[in-house]
Amino acid sequence: MNSQDKLQEQLVKELGLDNLPEDRQQELLIKTTEVLLKRIFLETMEKLSDHGRSEYEKMIKKGAEPQQLEEFLKSNIQNYENMVQGVIDDFKEEMKEDISR
């Protein structure tokens, strides 16, 4: 199971989506995952230096593998994994608040 699958499984449980029909779960997971990935990307780009963003873009254009990109980000953003987890935690809390309204 990759990290995106684990994240989606976590979202289903923590947001109480497991009570919904499978097709509705998938629809909501696609939307929430898309929003979350965009937030992580934006936060990542904000944390990278201008040179880091330039290098990242070059890697993308050359077709770098996701694992290579992640290693690059880990080496260029202090506490990268904690930053990503923080974005995920903030997102989950925001979603829980929205659901409970």
C-alpha cells in the first residue's frame, strides 16, 4: 500500500466516510485527496528557495520518478516530512469541523 492509499484509508476512517456507499466514498476521496495534494504542493513550493524551485522544475521536465522528487524535497526543505504531516493534520481538522456543522 503506497502513502496515498494509506492517506485515503485514514481520511475514510477519520472523517466517517466509511458509512457511505462505496461509490460516494470514492468520489469524496478523489476530491479531498486532490485538494490536499494541492495544499501540500503549494506549501512545498513556498518552502523551497528560488534555486530549489528551479531545480525541482528541471527534474519534473526530465521525468524524475516520484521517489527522486521526494528525496530532493527532503534534502532541500528542513523537516519536510513534518511539514507535510502538518498540512495533512490541518486539512483533516478542517474537514472534521466542516462535517460536524
